[in-house]
Amino acid sequence: MPAKSDIKAEAARLFSAFQLAGAMPVETDLLQPSDLLLDLYGEDIRARAYVTSDAIRGEQMLRPDFTVPIVQSHMKDGAEPARYTYMGDVFRKQDAGTGRASEYMQVGYEVFDRADPAAADAEVFALFADVLKDAPLQASVGDIGILIAAVQGLTTSDRRRAALMRHIWRPKRFRALLDRFAGRADMPPGRVELIGALEGLDVDQIVQGAGPEIGLRSAPEVSARLNALREDMQVGPIPAEELDAVSALLALSTSAERAAGELADIATRFGAIKSAAQGFAQRLNALKARGVDVGAVAYEGSYGRTSMEYYDGFVFGFAVNGSAPVASGGRYDALTRVLGQGREIPAVGGVIRPELLLEVRS
């Protein structure tokens, strides 16, 4: 582990570079209100947040991330366009024996600009590539937006599409649901037996006559759930060609340059992703205009699916041999809609961990 003084010095270097790139330095409180923010983080972060209760301020948590509070602040009174940079500690619980730090420093750069999202993505990626150029790191990119477009375009029920959307960031669960909804995996046996036993019966009457409510769900909620399960059992399977297209998207692993052609080819068979695939091609052009060698950047169809759940578009990272990313980031337009109370603005950003960067260099 590098000395703390060295980590602070490296963080200051990055912080200065981001300010020279046009970002305004900002700070956020160490203690953040947990009620809203916990809902915006991924399952992993929610489980690892340090949460405490205050008699005056209510439930609070130690800052696990900068992006969410910065978006919250910007959507409240920020000007457009805006570029921010920050430097400070974040806190996350770690499992015993992992050796991972529960407190570490992040330096980040965030862009709020609606003029040209592809150009903003390229700006952030190229800036990170430049400040990290003296470290032996492999750059990787992905696009959650393409997978979202694919799910929204599936020929299935709204309920099944919503279930898949909830689990985009949980690869194993997502794959299991996808195979089940395509008829390539069995439904849970208990569910099949339950719905079979209800065939021809009035669910509402059965629930109302079942006795007093002793669980957390009310009788109407239980009825609604049973009726939803029964309706779901009648939904036909996702067409094989659509399943194959989504599987091809998830398995795609090549250079970013070649990925554009592969995605265009998949789009000819599955038109739902056409617009998102074209957006990726536009981003590649923007990266090339910034001097990025896209042939040397890896593309992974599933990249970023186990990180922050607020990413909904371009995602990227810089790492060594599949280890924890030294730097990572992505686009989070939907987050600005959630926190904007009717307002929204395209936004993209990323963070660098200076101690990991020093370890890579050593």
C-alpha cells in the first residue's frame, strides 16, 4: 500500500489536471442523507454503506460515492453546461479477508452538457486516458444503453421486460430470467404447482376466505400477486431470434473499432438496438476525433453490469489484467431525471483511485 502522503500527492496531481481541463472544484459532505441515496445505488453499494442514525438529521451514511450528491447539487441550482471535479475519501464496508480498503480516495470529473452527448463521452474518456498514459493499463468500454434498448424491444409482456430491466446489473439473475422467459429453462416448480392448483378458481375469493392477515402483505396485495403470476404463466416465450440477438450482445468481446460493425450486424437482425448501435458508432467517431486509438480499446458487451446501477449508457474502465479498475465511469442520464424533479440533462463522468494508480506504476 503506498504511503498516504504519496496518495494525497497523486490525488492533487489528478485534481489539478481536471481543473486545467475546465472543471470547477466542488466538495460534498462526508455524511449524506441515506433515505434517497441508498435507493439510487446498486445492490452491492447498499449492502456496504456505513449507515447511522442522528436524532436531528435522521438516517445518514458515510459518503460511498461522489456522483450522486454532485448530481443532486447540480440539479438543484447548477448552471448549464457544467464540469466539476472533486477529491476526497469514500467509505464502503468490505468482507473479512478480502484485503480491500474500507476507506479510500477518489478523484473525479463530471460533465453536464446536452449539446453533444457523444462528444462529452469522448471528452471524459480521452481526458482519463491522457492523465493515465504513463501507467500500463488496458482501456475497456461497453454500453448499457444498447442492452436496455434490447430488453425494451423484446416481444414479451411489460411485466417480464420490467423484471429483466431490474436485473440488468445482476448478470446471473438476468441470464436465468432471460432463459426462463424464452422457454429454455423451466419455471420454478413451486410456482407451476401453485398456479395449477388455482386453475378455474376465483383468487380474490380464496384470499378473502383464507383467514386473518398475518404477514406484511395485505389481502389485496396477495390477490394481485397471484393474479399476476397466473397471467405471467400464459405469456408466450421470447422469440428464438431475439434471444439469440441478446445473447450475441452479451457475448460480444472484441476491439471497440470492430464492435461497431458487429453491433450494426446484430441490429439488422434485431432492429430494437439500431438507434443505440448507431449512437455507439457516433461515439467512436468522437473518440477518434480526440485522438483515441479505438482499435486498442477493448469492447465487452457485459462491461459495467456489476458496478453502479445508475449507469445507463456508455461505460468505461482502465485496469490491469482484469483486476479492480484503477479508473471507471460512465453515462448516467436517468439519474438526473430522478433527482431533477422534472428537469434533466445528459451527464457523464468517472473516478480514479490514486492509490491503485500508484500500485500499478510501482
